[in-house]
Amino acid sequence: MSLPHLKSSLERPFLSEPGMETTLYYKHQIALPSFSSLPLLTNPTHRALISSLYANYISIAAAHNTGIILDTRTWRASTPWASALNMTPAELLAANRDAVQLAKAARTHSRATSTNVPVLISGTMGPLQDAYEDSSQAISLDTARDAYRPQVQTLADAGVDLLGLFTISNLNEAIAIIELAREVGLPIVVSFSIGTDGRLLGGNSLEDAIRAVDEATGGYAAYFGVNCAHPARIAAALREMSSEVRARIGMVRGNASQKTHDELDNTDTLDRGHIPTYLDGFRDALALLPAVKVVGGCCGTDEEHLGAIGGGLL
């Protein structure tokens, strides 16, 4: 299913959010259980901070005459994560609904203040296990369908514009999400994470992963993405791909740092990278993706990175 309105009036790609979770954790020093921002929604102060960050992102899009996709705070909010977040499954699904309403409120506020920015709400989901651990053999297609179905249905019922599965390496999870998106009639974006070798955890190449998932799902995904890697790493992986498969990649969201996932996962210090190098990596990647629809940040990025993308790339 396509996303027909995913272009601004100037035919520029939309921006995505930068790395809100790393901003909350490192800049604002807020603890994130299992690196999830979902539990913060019960705290009025934290809730207001998330709303202010949404407003900042919308303002950056407005400054660069394009639209933006806001993520719900539900990346780690499928029912298998309920225990780790100290919630019951019912409480977790209620929090998913609340997360959608918070993002919608940010869009409503932007319209009331006449920013006139196109804003789409992405019902955002993530891996069923740690994103940096290989789960390629541990999660079957049936397990993935059962695990994601309640969250997909909840996000759809709450009125998101699209679904997004991020930082994924397990092909069964990707296939399951696309099948469930078809069931609820929503567009779906699947974004893979790659290592410094340009491959997914488990060893699949990016091209093989996209081909396999597209074949298994009849090409239903609106497009694929790559996230949670530095743009220079993404560009290197893209060079190894056929133009046919690159044409299925519509989103790039780059980490600020060129460190490995293990290095990032085991540091207490934020690596914001070098923004000119970051933009150079993006330019190399986008030169290989003439039909890209969404660009933005991932881990370690903030408003400065997003503004640089808007000003230097769009």
C-alpha cells in the first residue's frame, strides 16, 4: 500500500524525528526502562517534555518547507515487553493508545498555530527482543504474528496514519508485521538495521532481506528503510545493491556516531558525531536513492542534526 501524500508542496522528502530516546536519556538524564520512552507518558513533566520535542521537530520541518513523520513512543511496546516495562498486557496496550493521542495532540497544536506543516503519525514498533541481539533463529513467523497482533490492532484503532517497524533484523518479524498491516488496511514501512559490515544481524545482506520479505508478502510494504547506522555505513551498503532493490528503499534515518552497536550499547557518553561528516554520508546515500521519501535521524541525533538535514540536504 502506498503513501500518496508523502511529499510536501515543494515535492521535498519528509523529515522524520531525530533520536528522541537518546535525547531523553543523555541530554535530559531521564531513565528509560528497557530504553523505552513509553512509561514516561504517566509523568506530567516528562509528557510535557515529549510534547515540546514534537513541537520542535514540527517547527524544523516548517522552517524547511516540508512535512514530518512523528513516531508514537511505542517502539518497545509490543506485548512481550510488558513485564520488562512493569505493565500488564492490558496496561501496555492502553499506553499504546495514549501514545497515539499524544502525537495527535502535537499535530493538532501545530495546525492551531498555523504552521501548516503536513504531519503524519507513525504507529512505531520495534523488535520483539533486543535490537542488537540476533533473533533470526529464535522467533518464528507464527510467534511474531501472535506477538505483534494486539499492538498492530491497537495502533490501527487509535487512528495512526501508517505503521512502522524499525531497527529490525529478523525477517519473520518483518513478514508478520506486513501481513498484519494488510489485515488492518494500513500502509507499512519496514526499516532494517545494519552493522558496520553492511549486513543485518544473522548475516543477511540488505538486498537479500528486502527481496525475501517482498516476495513473502507480495510487495505490500509501502517502502523499506535503513536506520540505526551512520549514513556513511548505509551508503556503503547501498553501493552493493542492485538499482532494482534500492528503488524499494524510501527512508534513511542515520545514527550520529560511526561506532558499532556494541560500542553504543555499552557507553554512558553520548556521541553526537561530526555533523559535516554526517551530512556527507547522507549525500552519498541519497545519491543512490533518487526516490527517497523520508530522511532523518536515529540514535545520538537531535534538533541540530535534523535542522542540518533540512537545510543541507532537502
